[in-house]
Amino acid sequence: MIRAVLLRGGLCVAIAAGALPAQAIRTPHPPARGPAPVVRRQAPVDPAMAQRMELQRQIRQEFWKAAKQRIGFTDEQMTRVEQTSQRFDQRRRALGQEERSLRMTLRNEALADSAANQSTVASVLERLTALQHERINLQEDEQKEFAEFMTPIQRAKYLALQDQVRKRVADIARGRPDSLPVPVVPPNLP
């Protein structure tokens, strides 16, 4: 419970500072007013999960509002950022899952000490290196696509925003919500 409160507080600080990553957040700016969506009855959800989902929804809304204000995205750019980020995030998540699996294999082999399979360790190490290259290629591809509809300054601010929030969320998850400096993304100048 305390950790949840700290996490919520830290994320609120990140929202207020205008620093939440697109990788962690996947809903564009609030939709235009229109008819209310149809709500379907769903299976009961664990209260903690429901609370987490609501917090994520609020964070997504605040992120897109902050991103639009601080970076100066148009509505069209906001839509394209969200679509592009979703597509690249799917690939990024797949790489992360594979990396976690490989690191678990490597850990298990290391714990086996003298019984470790040397060829398994060698192939896992090679694949981890290849994953690092894939991650760099992914970032390059994402930046090329962003360059199609963002100015270089917008790309730089967006990259800084993502980095700040990634670090902030990681520190909060480690139980150090007050350990981060004030965000360095400057507000848009008139």
C-alpha cells in the first residue's frame, strides 16, 4: 500500500513536471466531445488492478496534455506520435521480453557453476549482444519515422521527456521517489 502511494505520488510529480514517456503511456490526448461510449459489462476486476488501470488512464491523459503543451505538437502530430510509438513499443517490448528470458537463462547457468553448459552461455551472450544492436536499430528507425512529422527540436524534447520519465519511474519503482533532479526539458518559448 505504501509503495502504491509512493508510486502514485511520484507519477503525479512526473505529470506535474511534464515528464511521462510515450513508451509507458499509450493513449492520445482526450478525444473530442461526442456521444458517450457504450459501456459493456465485464468480469469483476481485482480492486488493485482496477486502481492501477485507472491510474494508468489518468497518467496517459496528463502525459499527452503535457507533451502537447511543452513540445508544441499539433493534434495531427499527437495522433502520429501515438501511432508510431505504439508500433515501435510493441517491438521494444518483444526485445525486452526476450532479453529478460536470456538473462534468466544466463543466471541459471551461472548458478550451476561447474555444471553450466558452456555452449549455452556462449550463445546467450551472443544473442544479448545482437539484441543490443536490434535495440539501436529500432531507435534509429523510430527517429527516422518521427523525423517525417516532427521538427528536430520537437524530437530532441520528446527524447528528453521519454528519458526523464523512464529514469523517474525506475527510481520510483526502486523506492526512491525523491531521488531525481528537477526535469530539464525547458518550457516552449514564445
